[in-house]
Amino acid sequence: MNKNAVLLLALIALVPGGCTMAPKYARPAAPVPAEWPSGAAYQNTPAVPNAPEAQDLRWRDFFVDEKLQQVIGTALANNRDLRLAVLNMEQARAMYGIQRAELLPAVDAIGSGSKSRVPADLSSTGSRQITEQYSVNLGVASWEIDFFGRIRSLKDVALEEYLATEQARRSAQILLVSSVADTYLALAADRENLTLAESTLATQQEAYNLIKRRHDLGLVPDLDLYRAQAQVDAARGDLARFRQLVAQDENALNLLLGAPVRGELRPAGLADVTPPKEISPGVSSEVLLRRPDVLQAESLLRAANADIGAARAAFFPRISLTGAFGTSSSDLSRLFKSGQGSWDFAPQIVMPIFDARIWSAHRAATVQQEIAVTQYEKAIQSAFREVADTLAVHGTVDQQLSAQQSLVDAVAETYRLSSSLYDKGIDSYLSVLDAQRSLYAARQGLVSLRLAKLVNDVRLYAVLGGGWQSEPER
């Protein structure tokens, strides 16, 4: 008995260090250029000296606007999508713990007792018998010894799937942070457009009232009055449209936050929002390998690689042990007395001879690994395209803003001169209307470009992998 116990303990100690049949993992080469794209669209990308990289910058350090910080913090605490991602990660971690425990035997303490009566005609002695049996044992039931790494490979699969869910949680946080910032900035832009629509309506209404008085005195034709009325109606329509957009932006922000956004946190306009900090994209695309979604794809690739090891191990024998030692007696009062010791040792080996499912399972695992490689490469290519697109906007948006601001200034001067000529009776009201429409559209275009610049800054931070970092301890 002692020799068997020693052998069992030795197996328990040595098997966790056994081999595995999974192929050696090698990270696939990134199927993208080593450097970011260059050209006319990227030449004006500002180079900020000593600017931090996105993945080294916490979201609270990137978004320096205090109101926006509070809004993002509320979303991270309450958003249900992020909460689901965290729960999925916790579930995967628990599943990994279960699979890892398969490497070790499950030791149970078992107590049992039985009492039976055998009638005389069935008894070997020819008289009825009453038999009793009691036992208390400490045992291991069907513990598979992982000589060929099947369980170890499955443990590695569970580990990589857990790590993938951790990266998925980080990706979900990046998406949430950027979505909250985008919605907040859209709300700021729409509220600024709403203010612009209100002031435009007031201006158009004043112009209409002035023309109507002149029309009543017979100084202007009916056509000028109707043209002025059309401008007022158009401004009223825009006012209602932007009120609708502001309400919808607030609803979207409330959904992301998981709670209504407080009134004092709502921005009055884009000028009310402090721009985020400038970041550096670096010079090498290797930074993409640290993005959470790319790391998630790599973890799934590692899991598929380990799954091949489990499929290979299925071709080899499976050895399991069942054993127990304890005490037993036909009399409960003698159960723990000297000489009542008992033990049981039952090893088992199963050698697959013919099972077509094993070959199909191995082929399925191999194909799944090839699928995972393709998905990993696609994740890198998609990430490169996202960064390249964002850098293209980053390199051209300032030029667009400069041109749009010059257009606003020119059209504003055109409107002023047209109004002056019309008041003097030199020009027609049609020129005034045309200048008014152009000025209103140019100002809206300027708001849109300012929004595009801020949103692109947020997107650059997100596509470079920033926004998942945990808060520093306080």
C-alpha cells in the first residue's frame, strides 16, 4: 500500500511538467508596410515634439476637458455593453480555472454504509442472513494522467480564450470612450448650429419686417416680400431640425452613459470644449501589434494552435487512475479499529484503434488554426487602414479649416456690401438673399469642419490603441 501511495504521489508531482504536442507558435509576419503611408495628404500632419504615444496615455490625460472627463467616467461606470464585456472576461477566467484543474486529481472523502437481508432460499448457508458493511475512504476517481499533453493543450486553449476576452474588454472600453467623446462633440456642434439657426432666424425676421413695411408703403415689389418670407420659413425649418438633432444627441449620450447627462455637463458649443492633447502616431506601424483587437486575434490564434496539440494527443493512449484507501468493516463499531484498513487501485488505459472522428477532429483543428491566422492578418490590415485614413484627415483638415474660415470672412463681407447696396437702392434684393444663404451655409460648414477635426483627433487616439488604460490608484 505504501509503495502504491508513493507511486501515486510521484505521478501527481511529475505529470504537470509533461510534454505537449501543440506545434511551436510563431507570430505571423504583419501583412502591412513597416511605415505609415506618405504623400500629399500626409505632408501637413503636425509633428509635435515629445508628444506621447496613444497607448502610453490614459484617457483622462488625453481628454483634458473636465466636463468631458466626468461624462466618460460616468459611462465607464454605468455602460451595460462594457459591463457585459467584463462579465464575459470573468466567465472565461472561471472556465480557464476549471480546465487547469483537470491536470490535478480530484480527491474525495467517501463514507458509505449498507445493510441487507438475504432470504434462506437464496443464502449459501441455507438460512436467512443479514449483512452489514461500512467504509470510509479517501480516493481519486478516473484521473487522467496527461502523458501526451491533451489536457495541457486544452488548458492552454482556455487560457488564450480568457486572454482574448480580456483584450475584447479593452477594445470595448476604447470603443465606449471614443463613442462618448464623438457623441459629446456632436452634441456641442449641433447646439452651436442651433444657436446659429436661432440668430439667423432673428436676422431674417428683422429683414422681413423691414421689407414688409417698405412693401406696405409701395417702396418694394411683391417679389422681394415673398423672397424675404421664404428665407424666414427656411430658417424656421432649420431651427426645428437642429432642435431635433440636439434631442437625439442627448438621447444617444444618455444611452452610452447608462444615466441622464446632467445639464451642467452639456456643452454650449464646440468653443466650450477644450481640445484633446496632441499625440504622436510614431514612425512604425509595429505599434498596431499592441492594439487590443489585434492582441485578441493573436490570443485566438494561440488558442487554435494549442487546440491542434489536443487533437494530436487524441491519437495516443489515454491513461487514467482510480484508487482509494481507507477503512471498512461489517460492524460500524469496529470501523476505525486496527486491522480494518482497505485499499483499491485500478489503472486503465484506452488505446484508439479505429475512430474516424479523431482524424476529422485533427483536420478541423488544423483548418481552424489557418482561419485564425487569416483573421489575425485581417485585423492588422484593418487597423493599418483605420490609422492611415485618420492620418489623411489629420494632414488635411487644417487646410480645409483655413480655407473655410477665409470663405466665411469673404461671404460675410459680400453680405454686408449687398445689404448696403440694396438699402441705397443700387442692387436688387436677390443679391442680398444669395449672400445670406451663402453666409449661413459657410458658417455651418465651418462648424462641421471644426467638429471633424476634433472627432478625428479622438479617432486617432482610439485607432492607435489608446483609451483602455485603467485609472491610476489615488
